[in-house]
Amino acid sequence: MTTEIITGAEIVIRCLQKENVKFVFGYPGGAVLNIYDAIFQQKSFKHVLVRHEQAAVHAADAYSRATGDVGVALVTSGPGATNAVTGIATAHMDSIPIVIISGQVPTHAIGEDAFQECDTVGITRPCVKHNFLVKDVKDIGSTIKKAFYLAATGRPGPVLVDIPKDITAETAEFIYPKNISLRSYNPVKQGHSGQINKALDLLINAQKPMVYSGGGVVLGNASDALTEFVKLLDFPITNTLMGLGGFPASHENFLGMLGMHGTYQANMAMQECDVLLAVGARFDDRVIGNPEHFLAKPKKIIHIDIDPASISKRVKIDIPIVGDVKLVLEDLISAFKALKSNSSNNLHTDWLNTINLWKQKDCMSFQDDGTQIKPQKVIQKLHEVTNGDAFITSDVGQHQMWAAQYYPFDKPRRWINSGGLGTMGVGLPYAMGCQLAFPDSQVACVTGEASIQMCIQELSTCKQFNLPVKIVNLNNRYMGMVRQWQEFFYGNRYAESYMDALPDFVKLAESYGHIGMKIENSSDIEGALKEAFSPKLKERLVFLDFITDQTENVFPMVASGKGLSEMILADDAEDL
Amino acid sequence: MRHIISLLMENEAGALSRVSGLFSARGYNIESLSVAPTEDQSLSRMTIVTSGSAQIIEQIIKQLNKLIDVVKVLDLHDGDHIERELVLVKVKANKQYRDEVQQLTNSYGGRIIDSSENILTIEFTGTSTEIDNYLKSLNNSFVVEIVRTGASGIGRGDRILKI
């Protein structure tokens, strides 16, 4: 038997092949030159050259969000790694499985303040699920295997593998373990049957039940199970920002998003329910507001989550069920079907009537006299023109909330945004990751004139890789969400929130080889979108610069630190 | 409330900073932390003295368990346990104070492990409270240096932290 001895760099490539990686998002540099030389000589995956390492990680992150597979980014040492940190932290906050391979200075130079040296493992430690520094060429295979395994299992997250340059030049036999078992890491999959039965008992006897689901349902591919269970029980349901698409928005039981900019009916139902089922969600500050206020109305809470640390973190849970959300929901469905009498439905009829009254508040209506472009209307038209079936990425701010509010998602993994870290600049690289994963699908990046400038250089990457993303720029010449807070809470003192000296986005798009359109009249919204998504422009990136109403605010709004039911509605806004 | 948490973790480079980083990142208290290899070379044992409400301690245990390198975590306060800490104290011991220090140390069960003309060095082992009490009994103006190890702990009887 002959064993094949290859370089560390080649081993890295073989590992990625074993993991069926299709795209590596990266940027070369000194410490990863050996790896890039090996990439040059292979054909199994495509390397996507970004224009800034932050975008490499964002694009890998979006690829994972859209497909469910592990995304891969490759960066060099020092500044390559530090530029990647924003991307890594973004993925970490939203529990996205990605593997980041970073180059490091040669082993003998570590600690000597070498050129482009930084303590990558130290810097990234607080914002990864786990990280490794490879010190021996023989360890590359098992380390990368562990990285993919850790990223994708349990509560997913980013895993970084730091490889010194000399290690990629040394040679060893390529060994890739088939399976990995770690004595210190055994995530629970199956939920506890006793807890499941207790939960079901509570649910079927609830008079005012409510379901609240988050990003865990999307990540855990549990949308079908959740939808079936909620339909069986005929319960009302809300999704978090990260959970949108986890339950079909067009279903009558869906109350819209909850939280700081959630609907009146969703927030009221969260506050007033007697039994709450939380699935793959974490009761964060933007979702339930002030926990004391939230619990002021007594309620029993059931919480299904893969991460034990998410349970009872901000809110005390009555019935925790730790496990894979999909498996737990399937167990709940079987247990419910096994019950002889399914007559529980009548118990909450009054409650559904109450919710219908809340819906009549019509909290999402907005004033539109047709004189100026209303951002909400742009999103509504985007939904119409794309038949509600596009991948929608967003940046962070008002436009993000409007996209979440006015583009109802019926499928999971279609809404791609930075929920936890709230990273401005993700929109365009996120759109790149989605478009590469689904070249024949419509991909729109909903953004603002502030956010888009944080990763604008990626227009160049889009040109190189022919990514026909449609950029919907809601241009209000303000950092809109900052301006909104300054208007509400800082006496209209608009400190540094005005975007002065904006570029001509049409010319900018054209200079990168794309198509730019400036839309200033409300009556032109639909025509412009239709043209951008027309077969004629199917192969082209189109930058749609919508000049919108500068004064528009996002409603409803729960002010920071307030309770969920203490919403400011659009109608009340004049009293502020 | 004060808790002593014992844990076993993979003896990897950076393991200690993963634990200390967790405490600082999440704003948990840390009174003392001691770490050393175990009889199994692949494992380190760490003892952390911390304090917080029941809810915070529950989160600390969960967050520690979530660290990939942590193999096992035990809150010693969940059952009977023994706690010991070592202190080394250096005191100025001129003729008049020398006898007093020797007597005091004997009565507490400490040992004088080094003595020179003007200085006595004392070793004392006990619970952290016993150490506090012993140190309080010494005349402050004679104490020149104190080194405490931080507490170590172990379960009583058949309460064993092992993999």
C-alpha cells in the first residue's frame, strides 16, 4: 500500500473537497499563498475573490443561511483576520455555521511581532463557537473535520482554523477522519419525553395560547414541523426578525413579527397570553422588551431550544425542552395525534376573537398621498413584482424593519439579515452569497444610502462573478433609524445622522459596469422594479436608487426598556 | 451567594483564557481561579470561586458547559464538600512580637516554614474564612506580604468529579 504524501496546503484543499464545499470566499495574502497556490491547481470548488475580507465572511454566512450548508471563508493573517472579525461576530450572534480558515505567520515567528502577525485565535475567541491554531501539519485534517462538525451541530456557529504558513508548506499523509467524537461535546438532540408530555398538556388546556418562534426554527429546518403543529392546534403565532419564513406569513394564524417593531396584535398577544410556546428563540431585548413588564401578566412558558444556556437566561421558563427543535416538534405532533380527543380547539375561541379585534387596529397602515416615495410602498411593490418568492437580504436600520414588515415570507431561508449583531454593510455581500447559491433565483438587497456604503466595494465582485443582484436603495439622506431615535428621544437634535456628500449612485453603479436607476416619483416605483427584474436585465446587476420621504418612521415601536404592550403607533406619533 | 465551581477541561493551549474570557465577557464575578493538570495528562482541573444569584450561577454553569473544551462542571455547593486554601504570610518579628506570632500561629494550626532574624514566614491552610480570621488576628502593622492561592474544593464522600 502506498501512502500519498502531500503539502499542508494540499491537505486543506482535500479537506474542503471531502466536505463537498462548492464556494470559498476569500482574499489572498502572504500567509495563505501556499493555500492559494493549491487552489489554483484544483477545480472542485470555486474561489470567490471579494474586495474586503469582511465581505468574504458575510458572503459565506449568507451562503449558509440560504442553503443550510456550512459556508467557508479564507483570509490571510493580521489585517486579513481582523477585517474578518465583523463578519465572524455577525455569524456568531445569529448562530450561523461557517468555517473560517486564516493564515498565520510561520510557527517560529509567532510572538515576535512579525509582519502581518496578530493573535487571531485570541482576537476571535469571544466571537466564535470554537477556534483552533494548527501546530502540526499532521493535525490539519482532523482539525478541519472538527471545525465543520462543531460549526454544523448543536447550536451552530462560526469556527475558525488558524494555520501558520510553514505548516501549509510541510508535508504529511492526508488522513480525513470519517467521524468525530469529542468527549466534551455531545449536544442533546431528542427532547425529554416527560417534558414533552407536560408541555402538550399545558398547551391543549390553554385558554389564551401563543406561539413565538425564532431563528432556531429556520436553522433547524423545522418550518414544516412547526407549521403542522400550529395548524393542528389552531394557535396564533408570531415570528422574530430571525424567524421570519419559519411559518408561512400568508397563513391566517400568523400575527406578523413581534418585538420593538412588531405588530400590535403580535405584541399584545405575547403580553396577554396564558401559555406561551417559544421555539428556537431567545427572549432577547429587542423581542420582549423589559422582562419584568413581560412577566407582569402571569403566564406559563414552554421553551424548546437546542442550547441549554438559552433557557431561563432572561426569562424564567416553566417547562424547558432541550433538543433539536425539529425532533421535539415532531414528537409533540405524534403525542398530540395519539390523544384520543382533539376537542381542545374550543377552549381558545374567545382568545382568537380578541386577537382579531387587535388586528383591526391595522397598525401597519401608512399615509401615502403619492407626492413622495414611501419606503413601505417600495417594499410592497417589491413583493408584488417578485411574487413574494425572492431572496431578500437587508442591511441594518429602518429599511431592514420595513423589509421585515412589508415583505411577507412564506418560506424559510429567504429572509437574510443580521439580526443579533445588527451589522450595517451585510446586505450586498449577503446578496452575493445567495445569488451564487441560487443563480437562477431572484435576489434583492434592500438597503439604505448609509448601509450600502459600508461594503460598496463589492459591486466589483458582483461584476467579476456576474451576479445579477437587484439593489433596492431606500435613500432618505439620513441614517434613518438613528434619526428616528433622535427625533423621538433626543429632541430632534440630529447629531451626525445626516448623510452629506452622497455619491451619485447611478454613476457609481455604472462605473462598476452595472446599471443604475434613480427613482424620484411614487408612480415610477412599480415600473422601475418591473424593469429591473425583467428578462432583459436578468443577467445584470441593477442599482435602484429610490429617493424616499425623509421623515418616515418605523411603526409600531416599543421604546428601549419599555414593555411589549407599550407601543407607539403611527397614529399616536403626533403626540410625542 | 458564594459558590465554588470545579471543572475538568481539555489540557489545551488557551483553555484558561476561554474560561476567564467567558467571565469577563458576561460580567460574572470571579473571586479566585486556580488551575493545574490532573493525574490524566490530557485534563486540567480548575476551581473557580464566584458569587451571584441562583439565576446567575445557573447561567455560569451552563455557559461553562457550552465551552467546547470543558468536559465536566460541578457546583460544589450542590452538596457536601471540603474547601481548602493555602496562604503564605511574611511578618516582621522582632523580639517582642516573635513569641506572640508563634503562639497565635500554633493555636490556629499554622506552621512557621522560614525564619530569619527579623522575618517569619508562615504557612496556613484552611477554608477561605479560616484564612480570613487568621489574617485578621495578626497585627497588621507587622505583616509585610501575603500570598493566597485561591480556594480548591472537593466533594465529600463518594461525590467525585471524574470522567
